[in-house]
Amino acid sequence: MSKDLREVLKKKPIGSEKLSKNHRRNFEAKLKNEMHTSRNKNYQFLKTAASFLILIGLGTSMFYILNSTKDIPVETARIKSLGSISPEFRNIENYYLASIQAEISDLNKTSENKELLDSYLEKISELSLDYKQLTNKLSAEGLNEKNINALIENLQLRLKLMYQLKEQLNDLKNLNNSENENISI
């Protein structure tokens, strides 16, 4: 039963009907009223959804805040060494300590190099004591970059001293060998 709009308009003369004087105002009022009610319906749903999301967000935040404060111990854990902070620091500490131990075990103590060995080993033991003091300081003050860097630099310095000692021992050995060759000639 649909009618073709073109057919209806052809049969009906245009301009034969007159609109009332208030037609434009009535039309605009109906249009505003329709737009206002549809807007309110859409925005009302959005307002409700936003309020619901805000309540969920606040509830979740409060839950995490309250639960995270329960896990914080009153006393901070005692830091025994650099390696007790994290696995990465444990690897760094183990590398340096193993390298230092390997260099110490390779040393050959003789009467000619005894004095040199003792002086270097004394410096290394002093640095070991400094390392313990730095660890205590780190434990007392808490984790901070300055103290961690100082611990790593201490380990690096001890290994550097071992390399210097090894180099000086080689120089001393070469000097002794060349003196022995001169004496025998």
C-alpha cells in the first residue's frame, strides 16, 4: 500500500494550503523539545555509567592502598651484601669476588715478592672492611644510588689492584730473569 510520493505531489496542487502565523514558532518549539528529551535520555545513561566507573575505580584504589600498607614491615630488612638486594647485583658481586679470588689463588709467594704481595693484600683487606662499612651504611640509610655505586666501585678497585699486583709481579719476575742472565754471562 505504499504510495509513490511523486505521484501524490503531482495530483495535489502546490501552494494551495496556507500555514498558520505561528507555524514556524510551533515547529521550532517541537524540534527543541524533541532534541532536549533525546539528549537527556542519552546523557542520563552516560552520567550513570560514569558514576559507576568512578565508584569502582575509587573502591579498587582504596583496596590496593589498604592492602599495600599491610605488607610494609616496620623494620627494613638488613642488607648483608650487594647481592642481597637483587639478582642482578648478586651477579655483579659474584663476578668481582670470583675474579678477585681467582687472581689471589694464581699468586706465587716468594721471598722476592713477599713485601709487594703483603702491601697489596693489606690494601685489599682494607677495601674489604670498607665494603662491610658501606654495606652497613646502605642497610641503615636504605637503598640509594650513591651507596650502591660506592659498593660496586669498591669491588672494581679491589679487582684493579689485583691486576696491578699481577703486572708488577710479572715485571719483577722479568727483572730478576734479566739480572740472572747478566750474572751468568
